[in-house]
Amino acid sequence: MSVKSFGRHIRSCRRARGLTQEALADLSGLSPDTIRRLEHGSFSPSLDTLRKLCMGFDMLLSTLFESFELGERDGPRELVDALAFITPEEEQALLQFIAVFRQRFQDDEN
């Protein structure tokens, strides 16, 4: 695995979530400097660092590595991972949102 290309993958995942390096650092419990160094491929992260990073992404470690190996992000799998980390209250709000979203598109079709 190329550390530089893995860093580009980390940056892509972060940007896809609309996160700054500082926001990702807060969510993952890592320092902003660590996030910068990861994205620049300055070092090979430990397993602990990768686990923290994935917690910040609401992503399973396996998803991070699989999408890197494929050479592209796997959006549907990332969504499934994110759902695994939500609270019951967030789940209820999301289900209500989906119901409203579907109704709106059904109304637009009619």
C-alpha cells in the first residue's frame, strides 16, 4: 500500500463528508496535525490511529480498506456503516425524513 495514495483516499473520504481536518480530528479524537500528516502520507498510521479515524468517519475499518483497494469510495457501503453508529433518536428522525422525502418525490411525479 502506498502511504501517499492512502492519504489521498483519507482526504477524499473527509471531503465527501464535508468535514474540515479540524472537524475530523475532533470527531476521531486525533489531533489536526495527525489528520494533516495522514492526508499527506507523511507516516504509516497504527491500527489504533486507523480505528479512531474510522470512528470519526462513522465507517468500519474494513470499508476504509476495501474502498482504498478498489480505488474509489463505496458510497452505499459508507451509508450502511454510518447507520450502524446512529442513536435510536437519530434513527427515528432519519426515518421521518425519509418518509417526507419519498412523499415529496411522489407528489412531484403526480
